[in-house]
Amino acid sequence: VIDRDGSIRKAPAIICVADEAYPALALAPFFHITNSSGWTARIEEEAGLLRPNQTLQIESYPGLAIPLDTDGNLRISFRKSPSSFRSVSAIDVLDGNYDPEMFDNVWVLLGATAFGLDDVVPTPYSGSSPGVELQARMLVSILDSDVPYTPNGRSSVLAVLSLIIGALLFYTASRRGRFALVGLPLIALSAPFVAITFHGILLTSYNLWIGWMGPALFGLLSG
């Protein structure tokens, strides 16, 4: 899913072609690993302010609940740096220039990294990353239960944060004098940093993606 700025932050968990449903590459291993004869999954809506809009559950892999947004997309985690993923050239494999133990008891993704194949996408780390890296990121986040998602109560969380900033501005303005003269511009300039820090803490600690632009602009313009 390409955003308006050209970046890719989400990917569809399931796609339909000719009335047939196919899982994303990052989801396919979870159907294979249990040697189940049937590929069955269900999507359930979730309730609760901090719960995802819906979750994908695979029948043959009980206990695995993958958070999705309202459009059935999976948010890609960029917590790990590209150096966290080990890659081996196909030429090295064909020539035997690799350590066989590297492929012992691991999951391996086969993908193209050549620029001429046009499977190149922008990420926060690079403007030209191979598409297989995004699949690896999704696969790792699912295995680690670290899939980021937008909670149902995102609007409420942003509203509460904006109200806190507004209350602080109101208190500062009511003091008047030098306190307000210095305090109001200081709070206004600090609001974007507070908002993005709050967003970052929720994302890195609880995998909650709530955004930060709304409270940041509110605090800045209100101040």
C-alpha cells in the first residue's frame, strides 16, 4: 500500500485474484508449518479502546492473532535495522561460498534484490530497499508478536493529549505577566516534541500507532 508521500507502511494481509484468496508472503509460512491440509483463516472485529480494529486468526496455528486495520492491512514494523537481517547472494549459494550451518533450523525468504527488477521500495532506512525486506520485517514482527497497529481508541487518546496541552496553555495564560509571556511560546514550541515523544513511547513499548500531528499542530497554534 503506497502512501501519498510514496512510502510503504502497510501491506495487505490477504489479496484476491480471480475469486481466490491468497495470503501475503509473510503469512504463508504459518499455513505450511503445521502441515495442515486446509488453509483456513478468519478475521474477527475487536472491541476495546486499545485493541486493533480486527485480527486475523489462522485455524491451523492457534493462539496467533495478527492485528489488522479496517481495510485488512498489516502495518510494517521498522523497529529493526536492515543489518538485523542476514542475506546471502544466490551466486554464493550456487558456488558453495557459504556456511551451511547458517541455514540450519531457520526460516529463509528467497527474493530479488537487483535494482533492474523494479522490486525496490522506500523505507525509513533507505530510499531503495528490496521488497523482500518488507516481507521479512512482517514475518519477524508476527513471530515476535510485535506487529504495530492503530487502536480503536486512537481518536480518544489524541483528544486526551490535546486536552492536556490545552489545559496547560490555559493555566499558563491565566497567570498572565511574565509567566505567560515566557510560558506560552515555550509550551507552543514544546508541544510537537511532546506529541512525537508520546507517540514514540506507545509505539516502541506497546506497539500502538496513534500518530502525533494533530496534538502537535493544536498545541503550536493554540499557544
